[in-house]
Amino acid sequence: MFSHIMLGSNDMAASRAFYDATIGALGGTPGRDDPSGRVFYMHGGGLLILTKPIDGEPACHANGGTIGFKADSPEAADAWHAAGVAAGGTPCENPPGIREGALGKLYLAYLRDPAGNKLCAMHRVPA
């Protein structure tokens, strides 16, 4: 459904350190720069791009928005969360753990990145 996700950043070095750590914890590789100063992450068929806003205005996060990353296990979600906190992220929502709802059991871990974007590592618990 999605081709890519692009996030704005006011501090590219902090954002890069955060995403290198969290995507690395999920088995991905460090980001790659392009000539425009953007950073690209490709992992598991997904594409995440970090950029300074093209319009020159400050980057800001969406209120109510969340970007989800697939985790292969609860342990992978926990490693993602720990890597994110160590790399400047801020825990938000409830602590990592199982939530039950309309989609069944999900193991969820939430963080805000250094720019304030809300993120979630999610593992679908088999029925």
C-alpha cells in the first residue's frame, strides 16, 4: 500500500543516530546519504527517508500520527525500544508489552524520535 515514509528533521545527525540504532536493532543497515543530504533506509521491503524540510520551515511531528515498524518477535521490539532510548528517543504510551484488541494480540513498543515523531515496533502474536 505504501511506497515510502519521509520524515522531516531539524537535527539530521540526531535523527540519523536514532534510526541507525533502531533500524539496526530490527536487522537493518545504517542509512545511506544522497547528494541532497537526505538519509535513506531500506529494510524488509520498506523505505524510510529522513530530510530537512524542502520548504525551509522547521520540521514538526503529526499529532495523532504513528509510524509502525514490523518486529519479528517481542524480543526484537524490546531491542528496538532499548536502542531507541539509548540513541536519544523518548518512551511514550505504555511500556512495551501485549495489547489485545480488534486485531488480536499485538506486542507493541512506543517511542518518540529526536524530532518528536511517534513510532511503534509491532509484533503480531500468533493466535
